[in-house]
Amino acid sequence: MSLLPLAHMLSPWRSHFIKACWCAAALALSACGSLPPMPPRTASSALAQPQHTPLGQMVQAQRQASGTAYHSGFTLLGGADAAFSSRLALVESASQTLDLQYYAIHADASTARLLEAVVQAAQRGVRVRVLLDDFHGAGKNAQVMRLAFVPGIEMRMFNPLTGPRGSTVMRALSTLADFQRAQQRMHNKLFIADNSIGITGGRNLGDAYFDALDSDNFIDIDIMAAGDAVRQLSSSFDRYWNDARAYPVSALVSEQDLLKLRRNLDDDADEAALIQTAIQSSKTANLAPMNLQAIAWIWAPSLVLADAPGKILPPPEDTPADEMLPPTPEVLEQAAASPPTTLAQQLPPRVSVPSVAGNSTNRQVLRDVLTPVMAQENVVSGLLALIDQAQSDVLIVSPYFVPGDDMKRAFARARERGIRLRILTNSLASNDAPLAHAGYARHRKELLAQGIELYELRSLQGGKADPGTLRNTAGKITGSQGGSRAMLHSKILVLDHKLTVVGSMNLDLRSQLQNTEIALLIASRQLAQEATENIEASLQEAAWLVEDTPQGLVWRAPQGSDWGDQTREPDASVPLRMMIHIIGPFAPDHLL
């Protein structure tokens, strides 16, 4: 992938000019530096016997009390408070291991509170592994990398970038010399304690993801899992952790350089005082940990859908291959194995068809879709195979929705079978990546012509009449608490009111072809009902229904609201609409 398709869309002279500028920039920036040699690393894996930890024993007791025959439990985490307090509870309850895998960890108040607890866990003897994509590892957020120098914490950066960490702009420019690899990112999100309870979904770590900002908060949702499903999540984590693309932080930057960068940013301010002030002033950071004992788990069969780390290009060739991993038996075995090519090959050994003795209906539901889904090469293609199995209804939430040809073909096949297909995505005003909206907007009329119901989240949220929330049977669980700009970030699919997928993926070409993703596929009518109620509450109260009329597109307001129907992108400024109109046609779908 490259930006050259963009050049081909322009006139010939502009194409030659852009190519010349591209080559000149690449040559000039190639001197910005290359990745250092990979130092020797020790391969490690998830806790082998989690059932002996207090968390593991608690999960076993909860399962036995439920009388279920299933070995995995689930609960939706939609609300910002639940999302934060559950993670804090996992950190404080961990006795052996903590594994965190994220696309972005922001250096702000809510994260400071979580990472403070992570440091305390390491101090009491918990082994901590933190795997972070390197795209946001510059500027203020680079300070998160200081975790690597805390005793008991090991931190690695996945697919690291070159260039200075003090400037996000210069670092972004430095990627031009290695653009194809640099624009592929590890988008997975995992938060696992003692290999017993884990969280996955769309949420990164930062104030905007925990509704801690006065405005511009993300609406997101996670799934918390307990039991055997967590072993599958941990297996995926181990694959990425031991992969050749995961560099120890110490190989990329020193603690002294990070401290120097902090002094430049904070002007020698008292860091500890600043952190404590930020924590004390944050309503989110002061939340109490969730009571894990009180969770009403939904026990059900499930499978983890996980992309292979090899979906991302390997490090540059100037990094010696024999320095990637030490010659341990585990690493030699991994190197000898054939590169994984399907979702099924990402599962741990001995996991294929869920072998549970519980409710035969749920087990059969998962078996029916297992083969076509797990035969796919990536998570998004697996979802398309899942849509091909739909019998009545598909409900999708995808904040960045840029459908490629195979996605549109899957939608067309579903509609030909009479499947009702509803999709909730961002409006232009609620989208924090406007160019991604341009990629969706050019397909909008074609999708509507297929009979797909398109909903777009309203950006302006606040007050009881305009909640902008996703709900479950316990009431409000996501969204902004007051007047605020809301931005959809949830990624979820519900099929036939019996299968639910929650993960890190968007339904776009970037998630399908570029980034790595992870998701949980769960066969449970109860969980599907809760998820459906969450989504339908948003469709009915906080989203525009888009229709194509002879006079053009119309955004229908929910019944009973005072928004009023709109005939142009709602709530978007004139400059923003003009920018999308002018630049949007030249932005290739696969890079949005």
C-alpha cells in the first residue's frame, strides 16, 4: 500500500509533481534514522495455572454457583465508569500477572491513576507485561514508556517507528521513508489479570475513552470475559509479545531521554504533584474499583477471532534476524511452524470446536458458523463470513465505516436473502477522522439503494432528552454525562439475536487489510438481547436515520426529538463540509 493511488487520481502533471516530492521527501527523511538492532529477549507466556490464583478461584466459585456447564462468562462494559472501575479492579486484584496490549495509552489523569495501580501491583510481585503500538509514542504520550524502567514491569513497543520522540510532527514525517510498514498498526486491545479475567473491545486508555473530558468524549463498549475465553485472549497476547515486531522500550529510548523530554514539556514542574493534582481533580480517576464478586456473568460458548502479528510487515531488513529472539525451545518451535494463515490457526492448541456439555442450542449456534468464519485470514473477513450465515437480522456498529467491494458484496448477498441490515456509524460532525467519513459518504447512496438502514450518531449530546447513550438492562452504560460532543468508537455486531461480536475492529479496509485486530464471538441469546437493546436505544434516541429521496439525502431526526430533519450533513460546519467535498474524492479507501 502507498499514497501513489492518490497521485493517479490527479491530472498527469500533478501526478508527476507529487511523485517527485514523495521521492525527494523519502530520500531526505531516510537519514532520520533506522531501528536499532533487536537486543536479546526472553520469551514468556501467560500464567499456566490461573485456577490457583484468588481471581481464578473466584471465577470457579461463580461458575459453580451458576450451575452452568459452560466454562466462559461474559458481561458488557459500556459505561465509562464501568470501563474504568473494572480495569482498576483487575489491577488491584491481580496476584500473579497483568498483561496489557493497546493501540494507544494516553498520558492523562485517568491513565495516570490506572498506571499508578499497575506500578503498585509490580511492587507487590505481580509480573507486568505491557505491549503498546508505537504510533502514539511521541510527545507527551511518550512518558508512558517510562513504565519499562520500573522493576517488575516489562514493556515492548510493537512495530516501532523511527524519528524523534519529542515532536509528533517530525516523527510522522520520518515515516515517509518506510510508509507501507509505518501505516500498519497493532489495533488490538487487551487487559488481562492472572489469565483469569480479561477485557477486550474498542476502548484505548485515556480520558476521552473514560468520559473524563468536558467535551469530545468517545462512546465505547467493551466485553469482560472470565474463564476459558481468557486463555484464548492470552494466547493471542503471547503471539504478539514474542513476535519479532515487539521491541523492548530500552532498545528504542533511554530513561534519561524520556526524563529530558518530560522536562522540556513540563518546564521542570514537580511531576508527582502534577499527577496527583490531575488525579484528584478527575471524577473518573477517583472512582472506586468494581466489585468483581458481584458480577452477574452470562455463561456461554465463545471463540476468539484474532489476526496474526504477521499481518504487519516485518521490521526493516537491516535488523539481523538472528537477534530477534533467543534460541529457546519455545521460540525454535514457533519459528519452525508454518506462518498462520487463518483465524483457526490463531487459536491455542487443542481449541477448535467448543467442547461444552451445556445448552445444545448455544453450542450448535456456534458450530454452525465456526467453519466458514475460522477459515478466513483476518477478523473483518471472518465477520463477512458470519454475515453470510445470517438468517434474519444483522445489527452493526462501526465508527469508521469504509466498505470495500467484498463488504458490499456480502451486504448484497444478505439483502438478496431478505436479511434486515442496520448499521450505526459516525456522522460527519461526530467523526474524529473526517476523511474516514468521506470514504463512507461516497458509498452511502449505493448502500441505501440495497435497502440497508443507515444511522449516523448525532454529535451534539447532553441532557435527558438527548442522551447519546448505549444502554443495557441495568440502564445507562455509555456516553457523555452532560452537554458534550460525542464521538462513536464502539465496535460490535449482533447476528440473528443470538451471536454477538465485540472487538477492536472497524468495518473498513484499514481493519481488513492494514491493522491487526481482535474480537470475541459469543453464542448467547441473553447477551445478544442486551447488546441489541443497547444499540437500538441509540438508534431511537441519539442518531439520524439517513434516507435517499428524489430531492437528495435527508437525515431524519428521531421521533419525539426537537432536532428537525436535515438535508445536509447535520451539525457540521461549512468549512468542514467544504473540506470533505474538495479533499474527500482524492482519499483512497484503503488508507482511511
